[in-house]
Amino acid sequence: MMKIVVTGACAVSSRSVLRSLKKSEKFRNSVFVGWDMATTLYGIYEGLFDRIYKVPAVKDPDYRRVISEILASEKPDAVIVVPEVEVLHWAENPFPVPSLLPPPEFCRTVISKEKLFDVLSGTGLIPKSLRLEKSSVLSGSFKNPFGYPVWIRDASAGTASGKGSFMAGNETELRAWVEINTGIENFQLSEFLPGGNYGCFCLFKDGVLKKLAIAERIEYIMAKVAVSGITGNTSKGRLLNDPRIRKVALDAIGFVANKCGVKMNGLVVADMKADAAGNPKVTEINIRHVAFSSSFANAGFNLSEYHLLCALGRESELSPEIEKTFPKNNLILRDVDGAPVFVDNYVPMKIGEARSAPPLKYCSPGQWWRHGGGISRHRGVPWVGGGMLRGKERSMTTNARTFSTTMPFVATTNERRVAA
């Protein structure tokens, strides 16, 4: 039985990778181990992983020692590294375990939005932008050359979930946004792009494009609570086949790789927004999976499986197509309390129409749990009511699996799982 580590295990994107691997005919029976800083406890108790270790931050001096000890103990067959700062660290300082990462020179360039835009300047692949220092805005010396509305965001390396992003409609709003974001010193200011919002996933091995897939973000989870309307987590989207988006993504990735003098490896995601004429422009290049990964797997295009096969040197087992053709009316639906849903042929509902969800095609999440109070639907969260906390206890056991953690307290229960 294989053993696979997925890092950043409590984060949305890492859990999306794991859901994908559990759909894989090749890897679904593997032992899945994760590690995380464990600040988001939901990921610990959700039950996707067989066990999750608590680890220090990548910048912590103890990080390499702790990771080396875990690797020596677990002896995994491969590691999929997800958080961007961790991808950069592993690319620069490899561990002796199979993984597939972009080259360090590429990572150092694209993890910084400022560096990426400097490299792509003059190519026509990016929106007009500039570096914006907080002090110049607060002093009143800054003059916006792009007009309004204008897009402002945090320029720090590895930022995610729309951090510091806002569409300012005038100078007063721009100044106010800079003032209230006290933790951000340097922003990126760009022309506002009113068109579609896309992500193009590209998997490379030894400079060769192995797989490519495109998704569009249409609406965001809890968008109304974010001033920008963007939370980084899509509630409604769709999978696309668009040659314009494909070309811009590959042109941008290829241009940066050539500038860095490297052959591409690993999975990267080129994020884009379209201008008023519908022309996609690159806004950033992620050096990791993003949350759409499991949605592709739901649609029969398992990028996490393909990534792992390439990491293991088994690319001969890849299916022959580089890109899958998706149904034109498909939808991706996500919510806070549910696993992502793929709808292959969405037809808008009419007033007075009733509709039932089709039967589930898989059992995790989506099966029934029997416990002392009756039967509950499992939606990705094992029912832990009735369990008790035990000091210094380090595992949670059910008849289905054992969850291990380096956390000092975990819930224990003896629930019995019953197929729906």
C-alpha cells in the first residue's frame, strides 16, 4: 500500500487535492498523511486524512528538523507540497522524497506579484500596474495614472484569498483602503479589468506540458462580507475550453521560464481577468494547486492523480489527452458546509419547478453515520457528539479509520459507519 503526504493539510486547496486522490483508481487505497500548522482545526477533525501532524511554520528554525523526523518515521512514497511558501522552500532545499515542483528560479519570480509583473512588462500579457507604497498615498503625493475605478491589492509574496484586494472608485476610497489595512506596507495598483475571472492549470514534466485545464470563477463564498466581493473561494464556477486563455497562460509561463533559464516542472495555475474587450490578462501565477482541483476530478480529469504520477516517474500511465473537453453547460457549486458538486448539464430552474439531486456517485463524503442519537448524514465532518476529551490522548478511533495528530487533545468516539 502506498503512503502519500499532502502538505498544508488543513487548507482548502490541500483538502481538494486529497479528495481528488481518493477518487483515483490508482491511489484511492493509499495511506494519506498530512501536516499543517493546525490553526484551522476543521481540517484535523474532518476525517479526510488518516493522520495529520502539527508542524511549525516554514520560516521557523525547527521546520526542517520536524519535517525530516516525520519523513523518516512515515517513509512516504511521495509528497505533494501545496502552500506556496512551502513549495518555494522545497524547491530551493529539496528533501529526499519524490515530489514534483516548479524550478526554484521560477518560484522566486512568480511568488512575488511585483517580480512577476516586472518580468512580463511589455508583453501585453498583464494589466497596466505599478507598485504603490502606503506612505505616498497617505502623504497625498501619489497621483493615480489609471483613472477610476482601479484595482488595489497586497503585493506581498504568497498572498491568497483576495488579501488586501479592493476596487476603489475614487481617491477617497483608495486612501481609506490603504489606511485601514495597517498590516500592508506595499500594494500593487492595476487598471480595473471588468471581464471574466479564470484559472488555467498547467502540469509540466521536464519542460513538456502534460495536462491543462481551465476554470472560471463566477461567484465567491460569502462574497457580501468582503468589501472587494472576492474571498478567494468560489461558490459558483464552470470548467472551460478556451484557446485564448490557454495561449495567454502558456505564453506567460513560457516567457518567465525562459527568462529564468529553466525547464518547467510541477503544477502551476495562471490566474487571469479579462478586460472590457474580453482579452484575458495574467494577474498572478500560483505555484500550487488551488481549490478547483477536486472539481476537475469530479468531471473526470484528475489533475492531482496526474501530478502524483509524474512525481513518481509514472507519466507513462497518464491518459493520452492533454486537455479534456467539458460539457458547455456545466457548473461547479461549492458552499461552506458541503463538498464541491459538479453539474455536467445545468438547466436554469423555472418558478414552480421542483428538482431532485441525482444519486451520489461516491461515498466519501456522502454516507450515513450511526451513533447513539440515531443516523446522521456525513457531509465531510465525522460526527463527534458524545465523544470525550482525554488529556495527552493522541488518536481518535472509529471502526472506519484512526486519526492521529500531534495535538495534545483530540476527540474520541466509537461511532459505526453504515453505507447509505
